[in-house]
Amino acid sequence: MHTHARRLFWSAAVLVAAAGAVGYFTGNLPNPLQDWMLWAAAALVVLLLVVLPYLRWLSHTYTITTRRVIEQSGAFGRRRSELSHARGYTIVERRGPLQRLWGAGTLVLSNGVDEPLRLVNVPTVRLVHEVLSDQVEVSQILAHRDAPWDGATVPVDADRSSRA
């Protein structure tokens, strides 16, 4: 899952404007300027304001599995953060006015030990929040079910049957 694609709005606007400007000014430039200069300037603008932001957006991903949440970022140097569902964590949902308009939001996952994991501009943030809550609950149930019994405590069912 990537962050919300609205981040690429201005890049798309720059691409349309650059294409329009190149189409209009090609062959219509004043005397000292040549068409190749226009094309080179447009290519530089598109590279800096369209291609690089797109690659940055594309290289930042969030992965939610049944065992953990993984954040990966970086095109050249990779950075990876993980948070296990079995350890349990709190989920804080933050939504600004524009994020509410687009149905996006920021989730902060904190287990109290490690650095909080921030999932920024998550699309359909309410659904992701529900899925994460369910995964933590299921992982906690499975962790306690699979835990070895030490014999010191009485199972709940055995305690109720002895009273009857």
C-alpha cells in the first residue's frame, strides 16, 4: 500500500503545463533562443518536479501482513521498520481537514517500547484502522492459546465444573 496519490497532484499539473508550454513555444521562440533549449528546460523541469516525486512516492510502501506491519522507504538506500501484531500496540488515528475530504489519515502505532511507527496519508484510513485492530486482537488470542501451560493456574472451564 502506498500513501494517498493526492500527493502527486502538483506533479501532474506541472507535467500538463510543461507539455502545453513546449507545444505552444516550439517554433515560436524569439531569435536568440532555439527549440532544443526549450526541450532541455522542459526535460529538466519534468525530471525534478514530476519524475523524482513520483519515484519517491513509489518507493515508500506500507505492508500489512497477518504477523506484522512493515514500512519501507528509499529508492537507493532502503529503510525498513517493523511492528509485530503479537506484541500488541495502540493505534492513534489523526485526520486533518484535507485528509477527511479524501478519506485519508495518519495512523500512529506505538507499543510503548520501540519508536512509534507512523503511517502517513493512508488511503481508507478507517478500514486500515479496523484491520489493524482485528489483527492485534487475533494475534493476542493466538499467542495466549499457544502459550505453554505452567500448571500454576486453573483453567477457566475446570474451575467452573468443580463448583457445580
